[in-house]
Amino acid sequence: MIMETADQAAQNPGCRRALAELLYQLADDELCLGHRDSEWLGLAPDIEGDVAFSSIAQDEVGHAVFYLGLLHELGEESPDRLAFFRKAEERKNAVLLEQPNGDWARTMVRHVLYDAFDDVRTEALVNSSYRPLARGVAKIRREEHYHLLQLKPWFIRLARAGGEARKRVERAVGEVWSEAGGFFSLGDEEEEMIRSGLIACGSEELARRWEMRVKPVFDEAGLTWPGLPPAPGKDGRRGEHTEDLTELIRTMSEVVVTDSAARW
Amino acid sequence: MNHDERHDRFMERLERGEKIEATDWMPDEYRRLLLKLIHMHAVSEIMGAFPEKEWVPKAPTLKRKLAIMAKVQDEMGHGQLLLRVAEDLAAPLGKTREDLIDDLIEGRVKFHNVFHMGSPTWADAGVIGWLVDGAAIINQAALLDTSYGPYARVLKRICAEESFHMQHGENIILALAGGTKEQKRMLQEAVNRWWEPLIFFFGPVEVTPAAQRMIDYKIRTKTNEELRQQFFNKYIPRIRSLGLTIPDPDLRCDEKEGKWIFTEPDWKKFGEIVRFNRGPKSQERIGLRRFAHEEQRWVREALVRSREKQPV
């Protein structure tokens, strides 16, 4: 069933619940990563890279704003309330995205893996039965396309350069792999998401498509393919998180919690 | 043509209002004065990103978060544009981009005094955008007429972007000024912190010999004091209209002279902060730049290596 408006989506409680769940996953992934990306401001390896990476950070936060806006239309709180005041256990981002950046190699590895996942996920949303989501995703995919265009060569060149850079990339792959499987989980509402046509496929298929995107990049980079990542220890889609997210939220809301009723 | 004749021709070009280009002949003194000015401007933009960077992760709304990210990015972008202008000037002197950044880390190039100071509250992020960028625009707009073409062109773009920053800063300020008692107090304290550094920012009242040479070469056309007065004219009424107090009891407008009388800043203190990187935040922020430049040399080296490996 095609849903053109939030009101139409709200008529079926099961579908509305699944839609909200999906939107929280999207919003929280983008917000966490955009926030982490922005920590590189002024610190990237060269000035040109600093400027380029900052555009990516802004895009991610911008996408989060879009998804939070859709949630607000569904009757959830305002985007600012949702971004700044939800507790860690209410958040649905993949655990890997809440972790601190680490070095530039780890930042690149995580980003390329996530961007490939987001590409696969948004591809499965372009025909979503919830039309406001489908339309927004079409635009977001154009921006995300440029992220991969920029980040993939960085990743490949670091890996192919040999020496310290390659060692760091290999170490980063080892470090992030145990949590990368957290991307694919769609949480408790997966079945309903598919039944309502909100998303075109489930988590197993997302993982398979992701592998088809990422493995060739590893080949090009001359890296051994470690195989599909295992199911994660903590499933962020079910509100399971680490101290890193608590810390991130504390930082992000440090100013606004001093007076949550004030206008900032 | 001997050197004196060349120099005379050069000065005639300046008199006619012509712009000098990177590949034109220019006196060594002109090159060195320009390089010093633009190098300092470039590293000031880069160091100027840090006081606000601290507030990027903590910006209190999504709109503010996006705006301050974009602003810090612009500052870095300005640094990049200016470094390219400086690189061309430095090349005949045997200096590269890496050297220009090394100079900053080793303390061989100064950056603006305001970026040595702390920014302990969200209100500081607003005041930096509003008043510090406001002061910078006045400085930079006065340089739009500079005799060096590449600098003039970059400044044109920078000025356009800076006016957005000022609006961003003003926007934060207006929310705080119209906000709670606590927000107003936070804002007043930030203004108190930034006033003296801002007065110093424009430089000494008297025209130094180096400043006079820059005026002779039409690198700049206005004196420090003219620019400071322009800042007073524009901002004193605005600050007061928001119900804020300017922390200078002797500040007054001399109607007869048509200028503002102000308490001079502690020239010696701020002079030493800039010369010896001895401000409250100087070393911490230079440390951040050192992290970016030195700890991540491996990335730049890897990118060069991988370029060499690629078939051309």
C-alpha cells in the first residue's frame, strides 16, 4: 500500500511502528557519524582534506535532520528534542558508528564500510511504500554517491601505499570488523518493515548486497577479504549501546541541557 | 634595465593603480612584506578555526550545529586559498607549503591575538562570529584595493563568506540577548572577555615603519586607527542596542574630532602573547595543528607514494 502522508501511515499502527523504527535507525546512524566526522574539523592530514571531509560531515547531519523531520511529522517530538534529549537506550544507531574515530585510517575504513552499507540500504528504500521517505532518499543518494567517490580512492590509496599506511589500514579493518555486522540488523520490526513495503529487502539480503559492493574495493586495495562480519555483540538497533554513545550524547547536549526550555 | 629603473617602473605601475601579478617582477621588499602579511592572514584563518571548533560538538540545536560546522569549514577554506597565494610568493625564496605550516608550529609566524584567547562558553562562539569576524571583515574589506592582484581576488571571495559568518554570529547573539537571565549573563561575560583583544586586533595607533612601507607600496591603504574607528562606529551602537555594556568606562565619542576615545589595551601583554605564543590557549592550539601536521605526515606521504605508483 502506498502511503503519501504521515496521516495515512498512522492509520495502521503496526506499519507506523515499523516506519518509526526504520527512521530512527537511519537518523541515528547519520547523526552519530556526522558528529564523529565533525571532530576532525581543523585536524585532518591536510587542509584540502579538512575542507572536503567537513562537507561530508555536514551532509550526514543534514540527512539526520531530514529523517528526524519525518519522525516529527509522524507525531514524534521535534527534531532537536529527538537529537539532543533521547537517552542512549532509546537510540537505534549501529554500535560501530558511536565509537571514537581513532586515526585517519580507521576513520576512512569505517566510513567506506558504512557508506557502502548506506548505499545498499537507501537503494532498498527508493521504492518505499512511504513516499515522503522514498523521495528524500532519492536526493540523499545523489549526495552519498559523492562521498563514496571521494572516500573510496582515499581508502584504496592508503592501503596500496604500503608501509605504515597499509599497516594502519589492516589494523583498522581488524578492529572494526567485529562490529560492522551491526549495520545490517533491522531490529525487532524487520518483518513488518518488509510486509508493509517500507524497505525492499531484509537484513540478510542487505549484507549480501553490501559484500558485493565492498569486496571489489578490498580487491582493488590489495586487502584480504575477511568474509562477512559476524553478528555484533551489541545490537544498536535494539537499543544496546556502549559507554561511547553515552559520552557522545553528553557532549552533544552539554550546552542545551543547561536550560532545556530556553531558546538557543 | 638596471635595478633602480625597474623599481621606478614598478612604482609607476602602482601609481597608475595597476595590479601586480604573481609572475610580474617585484622588488624583494614588496615580496617579503606581502608574504609576511598573507602568511599571517592564512595561518590566522587556520588557527581561527580552533576556538569555534571546540563548540561544534556542543552546538545546542541542529541548525546551529550545521551552521557552525559550515563556518569552521569556511575558515579552513580561506586558509587554503591564502596559503596558495602565499606559496607562489614564497617559491622564489625556496619555501614550500610544508615550510609555511612548519613556521606556524615552530613559532616563526605570528597569528592574530584573538585566536590565542579562550572561548569558555557557547556565548564566546557567538561573539567570535559577530565581533571578531566583524572586525576581520573591516580589515579585509580595506585590503580589497591592495596592489597585489591574486590577494585582492581571494579577499573578494573571503569577504563575501565572512558576511555570512557575521550573520551566523549575530543570530546566536540575538537568541542569547533575548533569552533568559543566565543567557544574558553569559553573553555579557563573553563581550567583557573579547573587548580588549578586539581593540588590540587592529594594531598600534601609531603607524610603524613596516606599516608605512605597506602603505607606500599600496599593499594597504588605511591605517590601523582608521580601521579601529570604523569598527567602533559600526559596532558600539549595535552592542549597546542589545542592552549590553562595553567594559570601558572611558569610552566616549568626541564629537568635535569625530572619533571615539577609548582606553588603550595592554599593548605589552598582547604583544608578547602574539610574539611568544604565550596566550592562555596558544600552546594548546598550536599543539592541535602540530597533531594535524606532524602526527599525520604518514597520510600525506602515503598519498604521494601511491601517486608515484600509479601508471601515468
